[in-house]
Amino acid sequence: MSADKPLEVHQSTKSYKHMWARGVAQKTMAYDLQGAIDLVKDSISGVGEPTTISELNEATKELTGEGFIPKEKGKIDVGIVGAGVAGLFAALLFDWLNDHPKLKGKGLKINYDILEAAGAQRLGGRLYTHHFSDEEHDYYDVGAMRFPNNSIMKRTFQLFQYIGITPESKPGLIPYYLGDKDNVCPSYFNDVSKRGDIWADKYHVNDPYKINKTLPPNGQIPKQIPAVSSVKPSKFSWTKFRTAWWQKEPFNIKKGGVSRTDLPLRVCVYPSYNIEANEGDKWDPEKPAVLLCSYTWGQDAQRIGSLCSRDTPNNEEELKRLMIHDLARLHARKEFPFKKLVKFLEDQYIDHHGYDWYRDQHMSGAFAYFGPGQFSNMWQEIIKPNSFGQLYLVGEAASSHHAWIVGALESVIRAVYVMFQGLQNGNKEFEAYRIVLDLLRQVPTDDNEKWDGKEDILEPLKRNGAMPAGLPFHPLPEEMPSTQIDTANKPLTDLPENEIKKGYEMSYGAALAVLSVIESFFELGLDKGRE
């Protein structure tokens, strides 16, 4: 690589989470290197005093081998377990590589099978839309409700562009109003109702277990209280009403938004679709509309999830009563008191649908939600290759951006990049592997993508509706370090021998691929089988 062109290009957003993730990855690599050195010195005689991953590789490669090497070079068979965002994006990436003109005639062919436990009729994983009917706006998004227009999400918008989803396409992208621009969204904390935005105030909840307030006068507190789990659930409860009553007088919530409360429903989300601001003359205030009554996660989701039936909306009378009760508490006001509003909402009610991701047998939760200390102790283990570079974990949990589609996308780029680092290490003369690495880690300058690296990415989706330039397959994620240590000022290489012979520093991705082979040798107990 020339001196004026870096070996790797990473997305640049200046995200503090990315900066912290890089530090965790580098610190863990240094710790794992020392652990591997100790294992090697205790198990193998005559290895000397290796201090770097490349020296350790040189001392052990006759025993450990070079990792996974296909029977026929360039012919790679991949099993993708799960047809969620990460699985489908991995397949899309492999298709892009298979068809890339720079790889034509180079001998690379990636064959893959996608294995989905839910069957072909349920693709998308936690991207899931429930339709109450075939009407245009008669739906809600159980998973992936919004895509913030910021620099972190650029790769997601590039994916939209690549697969043909634009603001002009149908169904296309819909403006999402997360804030309360008109200052009309209510809040309800500690029995105090308030109109408007609550972000500037602090509320102290003295009794988080106020579920008894939601029961009818002679009701009993449920006997079973769901246990706390490290896998964090998420619960959605949507209700279909006869009209979009929240958009009318006296509520006037006309542009979507969010209300928050210490009531069990916690968060009420007003849809940004089927609103007058978007529909114009087509908007009919008397048509049925759907409202996200309750959006919860963690313990809150487990509590409400205990009221959910696997046959929703059947056998969910308690859930229905709870939602109407809390909605009335949240929205009641002088001109529309609580009891009157309860009766009104009961008359408005048509149908509802509750979904508890924790009960989904193929999900066991909505998203990764690490507790204190778990990220720095678990994430770096998730992103490592396993079984001599043959097993990689991908998905939002394998990213620093849990719960977001972009996290799943970036985990795939990282895993495939490290996989090809390992493949190249096992067959350095095979040109196709290096081409793949360059495609993933460099930003092309050809006319096909028209990306010069200078565009403003603070808002990937421009105000005029223009989508961000470039493809979602490169450059590398910002959370992935370029170097093994922050202080290194040496030229980077992805070949171990260049670090030894030329004094270069092996890049983080290449070092991770090499170190994982050595770790696999010991983790699988292969050192025990030597004579």
C-alpha cells in the first residue's frame, strides 16, 4: 500500500460509542495475546519469547496451521443461520462479490445456503410488520420502527438506495416525528398529568410497581411476576380505533410524537404515517387508525408481556383494560375527564395486537441490551472468529449499536472482512482474496459510486430527498480499530511476515484472524492430542 493511501478506510462519524468500542477491542486483544503467549510457552517447547501476534504465529503455525483453507481455492461454501437483517445482508454482500467486475475470472465463488427456523414465509427476523387488514395504513411495525437521519445510520440509507427504497418509491420512506414539535404530547408521572415535552424536567418514581393502580376496584395482583433475565425483552401493544382521535380536538397530536409516563404502558408512540401533514387532502379523520399504545423493554416489557396471549388478541381482556385505562390517564384533561375518556376509548376500540419478542421461540428477546460491565466483558468475545475461522457471530448484538439495523449491517462487514483476512493468510498468492479485502476496506473512486469522501454525512438523507452516495458494503465500520494499539505509528500490513521482516504493524483485522486460529487450537483441545 502506498504511503499516501492507507491500508484501510473506516467510516468516520466521531461517535463516542465507536471510540469506546475500539478501545475495548484493542485492550482485549492485548490481554488475549498475553494469554495465548502463556499457553504456547506452557504447552510447546522451543518457541522462544514471542511478544507479538505475528511472532506467535511464526512459532506455532506448523502446529496450528493457517486456519480454514477451502479444498479448492476460491470456492467457499457458507451456511447462513437465520434470515434476519444480518443473514440477508450477508447473502446480499456475497452476491455483490460474486458478480463484481474486479473479481470476474479470478476464481472466486461463494456458495451459500440460508437456514431459517421460521420457514420461508417469515423472513426478516425482527423486521416484522403486522397488518390488521389490506388497507393502506392499517398496519404497525413490530420491529424496526424508525431510521434516524444521522451519520451513524448512513450505511442503512445506502442499503435502502441499493435495493431501491427511496422517499419517492412505494411504500417508500415516511418522515418520522420523534419529537413533539407542536408541544402537544402529554406526560403522566406520579399522578400528575402534563401537556407537552417532558425532556427538561426530572421525575422521581417512588413506587415502580404500581400495577395495582391499573386493576379494577376488586381486582387481584397477578400471582406470577416475570423474572429478570439478562436477555432483554421488548413488548409492543397496538390498538386499532375507529378514528385517529389523538389528532383531533382537544388532543391535537397531528404530527406523530412520543408520550412518556410511569404508568405500565411507559411509552405511547403516535404514528408518523396516516397523518394530515403527510396525506394532505387524502387524509380522512373519520377513518380507522392505529396507535402504538405501549412500547416497552426490559422489566417493563416482561410485566406487560405477562398479560399477552400467544393467540393475540384473544384471551387478552386484562391487557385491553390496562391499555385503555393508561391511555385515559395519560390523555385526560379538564374538558375530557378520565372516566369520560375511558368510555370514549372503549367505544372507539376496534381491535388490538400485542407482540412480546421474549416469547418468540426464534428470538427470545427483541435486542441485545447489555447491563453494566457486560459490554466490556462480552462484546469482544462475540466478535471473535471461532473454530479456526469457520464460525462468525453476526447481528446487532455483535455490534456496538445494539437494537439498530445498522449494527447488524456493520457486524456482517466486520465478519466477512476478518474471514477473508484469514483466507488470505492461508493462501497469500490467491489474488481474489486481496481484491475482496480491498473492496471492503477502500472507498472506490470510479464513476459508478461517485463518492469522494468529502460529502457531509451528518444527514445522509438530504432535505431535497437525495439519498447518500456509495454502497453499503464499504468502508469498514468505525467501531473496528485499524491498529492493534493506539500509539503505533508504523505502516500497516495484513501479512504477519511483513511485521517481522519489514517492521510494519499488522492491522487489527488481520491480527484478529491470526490470533483466533491459535486460540482455537487450544480451545478445541488439539494441543492435548499431540505426542
